Amino acid sequence: MDVLIAGFGVVGQGITEAIRDKQELFVKRFGERVRIVGAFDARSLALDPSGLDPDELLQRKQSTSRVGKGEAPDDVEKLLQETAYDLLLEVTPTNIVDGGLGYKHIRTALAAGRHVATSNKGPLALRFRELTELAARNRVHLRYEASVGGAMPVINLSRELLMGEDIISLRGILNGTCNFILHRMKEEGLSFDFALREAQELGYAETDPTYDIDGVDSACKLAILANAIFDRDVTYSDVVRTGIRGITEEAITLAAEQKKVIRLIGEVSRDKLEVAPRLVPAGHPLSIGGTLNIAQMLTDLAGDITVVGRGAGRKETASALLSDLLAILKDEEARREAKCRSMT
Amino acid sequence: MDVLIAGFGVVGQGITEAIRDKQELFVKRFGERVRIVGAFDARSLALDPSGLDPDELLQRKQSTSRVGKGEAPDDVEKLLQETAYDLLLEVTPTNIVDGGLGYKHIRTALAAGRHVATSNKGPLALRFRELTELAARNRVHLRYEASVGGAMPVINLSRELLMGEDIISLRGILNGTCNFILHRMKEEGLSFDFALREAQELGYAETDPTYDIDGVDSACKLAILANAIFDRDVTYSDVVRTGIRGITEEAITLAAEQKKVIRLIGEVSRDKLEVAPRLVPAGHPLSIGGTLNIAQMLTDLAGDITVVGRGAGRKETASALLSDLLAILKDEEARREAKCRSMT
């Protein structure tokens, strides 16, 4: 399988490392290597139909801030249409205004009959139906486990392993930064501002923390889950949204007196779509601390199924992209096997 | 798809209900119905190549304790070889001495080229390699999500969604009865004997609780996980095993003073295979209370992935069997689709 990588930031570098390190698995399990035949970032392009050296890409990026020796492509659309590759790994920075470049890349690759796996929330939180329908029409995969909850496999779990369940609702903690802040406020009696500064110093929160603490990031992920799991047709602006800016030390203390904690919970069902701070009883799975992500699904047969994982990080997000890449390899293998058998 | 059900106790009845209730899903997703063409218990047999009525089977079982009007088959081996069906649902009572009838049923069906999905721990905890190799040789599926942790999808999660991960270790609570007892001892200051009696009165523990409280049930499940996820070749007697009989109120109190709880933890890695009571920090995912099951896997890329679900119950175990049935349908569909396309 030949892959093209769009974007070479933390996630692009992480998946490059994973592809480098998992060749033995690809060969052992599927009898083929996975080659990186192209990679580009905002300023450069690397292309080689016979396969690029992952270490060379990683080293060049680190020393020159460019993934390729060549100039950035003038016409990315043409590049995505005319280069030979099987799978686009779309890992450019997200844009939640109109989906940005990520949207264009994904659309072009799908229309050109290429599979896509992405960590890019924007296009999926804004134009989910359009993109999934385009993939279906072209009989290719569009997979996006990495767009929600990092290494937490909530999408593939609910869509594949829980395929037989009627999933009635999902509640989850989808932003590790908010959870870290709320956890520290409670444990150490910190003010919101102090806990936020701590999160910024530790690298969990951006200098402009709006995207996290106002619940925008959680709302994007919740919209994707609503579309993917509940077959809804929503964008992130449909999410009723309250962030955690207004949470005071007093509110945390009052909750503690009732043996409860405050958590920023996203909830989706057929008729609900909301991100808001909620009181959660201590000891409940959703009372989890730290920067973890968690999702709890209520289903008709299995009851509650809960999954917990690391919500962000270079290796963790790469792990989710890798699981999508492997699912595509597995599906291709099943089709190939059947084809061989029908011809003999 | 035509299924044959071996065993018609709680689990057999649960999967019959699930098959009855999910026909719309089968048709919508795979374009075909799932028919029950046969079912037998220790005393009777029902057979109809054109499909049995699930409600009739359930009602007959409830009113007469027999699933079929016919006598139990004299020669089950011949029945499993000569009846036309695609999938055996093996849900007879487990036998952990030699695998018992379940082992014979599974072996016969696989050798006859039929898929098998089972909730039966004994055969898998004793003869895992033999059975999985037999399935591979005959190019059929042997699936057993329901044999470990009820509705908790730990096997399919780790084998399928985490296919790309190196799973370094797994720790879990695999027996809800023990967890209920330990939880109640801590919360209410009960003695072990008192909490056990409570569990028995609530129907969580058997009259002879040995199988649960001495860790035999957990050890069987851990052996299956060792074979399925860590590619080991062990039986349940290879598990180093300590139960919870010796846990005193004093031990629980002492743990609480250190903000810890005692849990019966199964742990498996390449060189470890042990069920034993362990101290777990309060707030850690493995400190979970009640009758839930939980498994936490440490992986190379994703870090810790944790899954929680109901460990037992009619609907819950049926849910796991249903997920295996659907995975088989999905695989058959991929093979069929490719075949069609290669012919056009």
C-alpha cells in the first residue's frame, strides 16, 4: 500500500514513525509493505514513487522545518489527482470555519478514488455527510478514528464491534485540557485562572485557550460522533455549548460536599447534542481525572460500554491513524482473497 | 445465514431473542435474514431447515423445560456434521475438566467446515490452539467474545481495533461476583462471609461459590486472553491463582487507610499469568466497584486503553455472541462482493 501524507506537524511525524516501525507487522499480517510515496507541508514537498525513507523525512523536518527538498506544490489538487497512491493520510491543522485545506484535500482524494484516513476534525465537524457520501459513491474508505479522542477507539468500537447494538446515547469527556483544569481545581483547591496557567505551562493548553475551555473542541468531536454513530446530520455549531470559564472554586467545593465532581461532558442521542459542565458522582466512570478521554455508550443489549484512552499526543494520534490504515488493508485483503478464490 | 444453537439455557435463550429482534438490522446491513434452523438442549431437539420460530422455542423452553418437541439427538456428532447450517452457536454449560460436550461440539462443527461462535470458556481455556488451528485449516471462523467478560468487548477490541499495537500487558477484573463482594466489604464494613451470602441472595454467586471466589472463573478467562491476545499456549491450570477467601475486614480497612482498595486482578503479559488480590489506588480505573468487568491494556503506541462492560447476564452475553455473528456476516459479505466484482 502506498500512502501520501498531507501535513507534517506532530501528527504527520507520528504516523511516519509508526509506518516505519510497523513494517514487520504489515508484511507478516498482510504480505505487503506500506510505503510513503509522498509527503508535503505548507512549504515543501517530497515525492518518490518507489518510496521515501521515513527517517530522512523526519530528520529533514527537524533540521529545516520542511519535510521535502522540493517546493510546496503549486497545485495540490492536481498532485492529489495525478500522483499514484492508495491512501491519503490527511493530518494538516484543522480549520473549523469552512474545513479549510483539509476539506479540499479529502474531497479531492476521495473523488480521485483514493482511501482517506484523517485526524482532521474541521472537515468532519462541518461537512460530514458530503464527504462520507462521496466516499461511498467512489467505493473507497473515509476513516477518522484519530479525529475524536486520540488513542481512544470510540468510533471504530461503536461502528464495528457494537454494530449489532442500538446505541441509545453517548456521554463523554472529549477534551483532556478541560479535564485537567477541573481535576486540579478540585484536588489542589486552585482557581480556574491558576489551573489554566498550570495547564499552559505543562503544554496541555494553548496560549489562546478559547478552543479548549469554551468547549469548541469538545463540540467538534461531539458533532462527529453524532454523525458517525447516531446517523445525524449536524455541524459543530448545532451543538448546545457551555464551556468551563464560569466554574468557580465555590462550585467545585459545593459539588465536593455532595461527593460529586464537575466535568465537561458531551452528550449525544437522537434528540440531544450538548457540551456542558455536569455534576458527576465520585466513583462514576465519568469522574475520571487527568487528561484522559472517556466515552460511555448506553446500548440496548450490552448496557453501558465504556472506553478510556489518551486523548492526544504524537504516538497516540498516530495509533488511531494506524488502526484505520490497518482496517483498510484488512478489507482490501478480504476482497483480494475472494477474488483469487473465485478465479480458481 | 442459518444457525444451529447448542444449549438452550440463559445464554441460548438470550441469543435467540437477539436474533429474533435484530432481523431488520441483518436485512438492512447484509441483505439477508438469520434463521435458526436447529436448537438442542440436554433433553430435546428442534430442527427445521426452513427456519424455526424463535418465540415458539422460547415459549416451549419456558413451559416444558425443553427447547424442542423431538428427543435429544442420539448422535450429536452426526447431527452437527449432516445438518445444513452455516454457524454453530455453542452455549452449553462449561466444563473445565476436559472441555466436555462444548469441546466436542466445537471440534465437530469446525471440522465440518462450519463457523462457530461460543460463550463456552472450558474448551478455550483448555484446548485453544487445537481449536483455533482446526478453524484456520478449515477456513472458518471460531469466535469467542462471549467467553470473557460478557458484554465487555475486550477480545475483538484488542485483536481487531488494536491490531497495530504491541500489547505489552493486560490487567483486568474478570469476575463480577468477587468484585461485588470486595466492594461491599469495603463500603459497608461487611465480613467476607456476610458479603458472600449477600451475593448469593442477590443471585450473583452460586450455592457453591468456589468457582468464583477461588479465582477459577477469572483464571479460565485470563488463559483465554493469554492465548487470544498474547499468542501464548496455556491452559487455565497454568495460571498462578489466589482467590479472595482469605481477605479479611482488617486487610480492607488497612488498604482504605492508604486510600486503596483490594481487587481480584488478572494480569497477563509475555511472562506473567496470574490471578490474585491486589491493592489498587482509589480513583484508578481498576478500583471500579459493583459487578462490572474491566480490562486495561498497556500498548506501545496508544498507551493504556481501558474498556468496561457488564460481565454477565442474558442480554449482555447475547450481545457478545451477536457481535461475533455480525463479524462473520461482514466477512462473508466482503468475500461475496469481491467475487461478484471479479466476475463482471
